[in-house]
Amino acid sequence: MIKKYFLLLLAAILLTGVHGQNRQVDLPKNIPLQDILKKAKKQKKHVLLDFGSPRCSPCLFIKNKIFTIDSIADFINERFVSVDYTEGPEKKRLSKIYEVYTEPVLLICDANGKVMHRMEGKCTAGEMMARLRQGLDVKNNLTAQKLMYDNGNRSSEFLINYLETLHIAGLRTQRDSVLHNIFSLSFHVDSLKTPKYWNVFLRYNESPVSQEGSYVFKHREEFNKLFGEQIVNGKIDQMFNGKLRTYTYGQTPPIESKEYRDILECLQNTDYPKSTEWLIYLMPAQYKFKDWMAMVKAIDHAIDFNIPKGKDKQTYMIMMSRQICWYSDNYEALSYALKWIDQAIRSSDDSQKQKLQDEREQIIEKMNELKP
């Protein structure tokens, strides 16, 4: 009898798990904003604008995994008139108005279409609920915090909270401006050894040659003892890797950036284990858009001397051939890119070969257009 009761209870739990989460956010697609605002005014609700696309995996995660949770669906449907902008002229028009340049982006607006809060990127269910609640809090949402900041609030506690709000909103320029208010020229860098300021640095600082980044890099053994070598080195690697991507794929000459020059000097005068790995990317970048032949010869020397090895060498050749193909109109430089991609193809597996063959064709096509 007990066994039978247990099996019935287990079946009930399983059925609840299968069928309990069956509600979802009411999210019509690409409806004109004016129609949404009229509906919101009539129902006395706020507006939730979801900017995404059918091919964006973080967008699909939010729609399929987060917006289908009963508690979140109920919370949104009770308080918002929602709309999903995935394509078409209305999405294009509103993206310009609301300065949406990536996806997914969620905007909480009032019934007149004025932005109250902004959220960017993938998140968990708990994070989504917290962000929605903050967006509805007229004393603590993005608009309220911006007003406090504009009115001169510069307390460290407020600035740290505002940083997180801007970070979630994806407003990087504004976030960095606030960060400079915390880490100003008068900031005592040894304060980074306290958890309060270390956590701000750890989450938001992106430049290894800022005054804070430089201080941590030079005193990393002290920070290792305080916060752990894995965490400290992970942060250092994150900062340098981020700048490496910026200068490898950026569309302006890196040499014109003081930050780039400072990074180059820093790495040329350190024994940090990954410095050589970063320098083989950053050294050639000094010639980018200035002297393509000097750049490809610097890359070729790194390959010939076998500085990157194994899989790293293949990745290096692919990345360098791509940027020459994308940015250079020098026929001879493109011939080097072709040589590197051919070497990469020879060492690639079958699953990668077709993609690299397509890239090879792009290089050849561009060379044919430029053939003397």
C-alpha cells in the first residue's frame, strides 16, 4: 500500500513538472508601437519592448527558456503590454529611436513610450525577475539613477549601484564615465586591496594599462595573496585578451591609440607568461592600415620561427589571414593571407576544411579584383 501511494505521488510530481510550466509571455511580433502604447494606456500597464532576431541564440534562450516560466510570464503579462521586434521597418525605425545596436535588448517604457529601464543580453530567470522589478521601481530604475547622477550624487555606494545598472543596460560609454568617477586621478590605488573596490575593478575595468590595471599588474603577487592567483590572473588575461580582439579586428590604425602603445610597451617589458602569445598579435598591429607589407612580414616571421605552435599556430594563421582579407587592398599582402589559409587547411580536420575553403575563395576573389 505504501509503495503504491509512493508511486502515485511520484507520478503526480512528474506530471506537475511536465505540465506546470505551460504559460508564457504574451509577445506579439512587430506591431506598430503606437498600437502598443494605446493598448497600454487603456489597460493602465507599462510597455515591454523586446528587440531580437530569429537567429540570435541568446534571444531564443530568453523567449523559450525564461519567458515560458510561469512566474515570469505571469509577472510580465500582469504588468506589461509586450511586443517582440524581430524584423521589418518598425524594428528598424525603433532601433534608431531607442539606440538599439545589438540584441537581445529589453526596454521597459511607460505608456507614452519613454524609456524607464534597459536590459541587454542573456540572463537567468532570477536575474530577469530582479531586472524587471528594478525597472518598475521609479526610485531605482535606470531613469531614476541617471537623474540622481546628473544631479551630482557621487557617493561610492550609489556609483557602484549605478555601474551595475549601466552594465546590465549595455551602456558601455556611460558605464566607463561613471567608472572614471570612482577610479579618478585622486583615487588611492592601494584601496584596490579592499574587497569593495577590488570587486568593482574585477567586474568593470577593461583596460590593463589604466592606473588600476597597471597597479594590479605590477603588484599581482600581493593581489594573488589577497584574492587568489586564479582570480587575479584570470582578470589580467581577460583585460589583455579583450584589447587583443579590439586591435586585431578594429577598423582604425592601432598605432594611433595611446592605449595600444602603452599595452605594447607593457608587454615588451614583462615576464608575464602570456606576454609572447599576445605580442605576436599586437606587434604586427602597429602597421595595420599604415604599411600592409610590413604587417604581413611581421606575421610571417612569427609563423616561420614557430612562435605559435600546434593548434595555436593554426588559429593564428586563420585570424591573421582574415583581417588581411577584410581590411587590406594590397595584392601582395593578400598573397600572404592566401599562403596562411592554405597552411591552415592542410592541418585542419574535415569538419573545418569546407569553411576554410570558403575563406580561401574570398581571398582569391579579392585578389582577382585587385590583380595588376
